Amino acid sequence: MKSFALATFLGLLIAPAPTSAQWLNPRDPGLPRTRDDKPNLSAPAPRMRDGKPDLSGVWRPEPDPAGVPDPFAPEVLPRYFLNIAVDLKPEEVPFQAWALALFKERGARQGADDPISKCQPIGVPAIDTVPVPFKIIPTPKQIVILYEGDTTFRQVFMDGRRLSQDPQPTFMGYSRGRWEGDTLVVDTTGITERSWLDRFGHPHSDALHVIERFRRRDVGHMDIEITIDDPKAYTRPITYTQKQILLPDTDLFEYFCSENEKDVAHFK
């Protein structure tokens, strides 16, 4: 899928999101510090008043430690950004027949139909792998996640509500969360079929159920284990873990893909 389409939206997506501070040297007073006053990212994970892990902070998917620079991107990409099945052989991906046919069709189009190449939302669960910062704000009744990409948001309700049985499909879906020990488990349904699971074009159906397991390993590192459970599109669930890194002493910046956008007209 090395194509003009891929190069274009990678450039649009990543360029506005440098890893350095985007505000004028803000200092997070809650971060533990080393003797030279740098954030101690290997310190134990902080906890909230109720004893649960505190997931708050500005995070970003970690570049793939085993990856190599992509000629269409200014950096090493997160491991599962392009392909959620990167750890599987092609014949091991548990496609249903129609999903495999659609996947091949999208590949033949070289990503020209990818929603984010047209500045549409990225959606869940792909949002967990996009190399753009996001901010977690935990509260007792809900956890709010703010995404720098297109300045969008997500609500994870912690009040025990049931997921809707007849939702209006959206790119971010409808999420509820619960704690299992020190792991935040988030169930999301109601995700529009227009979204792609990755940039290679793995599809999903209206039956998609995404389970995310957030585990903060220490101050500077968090894992999100993602399970794709969609029996209409895949014969068994697909699970992968996207590692996240904390961006200390910074905050989000406004970014809209459509701002000064000049490339969509070139897609065919």
C-alpha cells in the first residue's frame, strides 16, 4: 500500500504532531522528577484517591521498536498503525469471505478510499495507533479522552450503564468502562462500517465489538491491548497490544485535517 494516497495522509496526519512540547515549557507539578529535574518516567504508576491507577496525562503511541523509517513518513510508525495483522502471516488472518474480498479491493485501490485520506474521523480502535497525541482525563463517573487529531473526543462511561442495543453508528462508537484490578477495560460498540481498522483497509461489520484493556506500567509507559471481536467479518477475534508513551510537560494543540487541505482533489 505504498502509494500517493498513503504518503499524502501520513504527511497530513503526522506533520502537525511533533513530540516536543507544544506549549511554552509547561511544568506538570504532579510528575516525579529525577535529581536533574527531568520527569522520572520509570517511577511507579500514580494512583487516584480510590486506589485505582491514574491514567491521566498526554500520551502518544510508541514508534515500533522493531520498525524502520517509512519512506512515506517522517518517523518510525506505531506497530499497528498500518496493519493490525502485522504479527500474522497473510493466510493466518481469520477473514470471512466477504471481508477478504473487500480488503483486497481496498488494497487494489492503494488506499484511495481510506476515510482519513479525505479528512474523515479515524475512529475506534484505529485511534489507539495513530501517531498523534491524546489526553486522558479520568473522573469518577466517566473517563474523557481528548484527541489532538481533528480535535475530537471520546467518553468512557463508568456508571455501569448498558451499551445500546440499537445505536446510531458513529466513528468513535459508544463506550463503557470497568476496572479489573489495575486494568481499565473498555467495551465499545456502535461503530460505523465506514471506518477502517487500519490503513491497509481491514474492514469490519456493524457487529464490531472492541475491547480495550488499558494498563499503565509506570509513569511514562502504558499498554492498550485491543481485541477485535466481529464474527461477521472474522472467524475469530484478533488481539494486539499497542504501547503508549507519556509526553511530559506538554499539552494538546488544535489540529484539523481539513485546514488548508489541498490534496483530496488529486485522489481518483
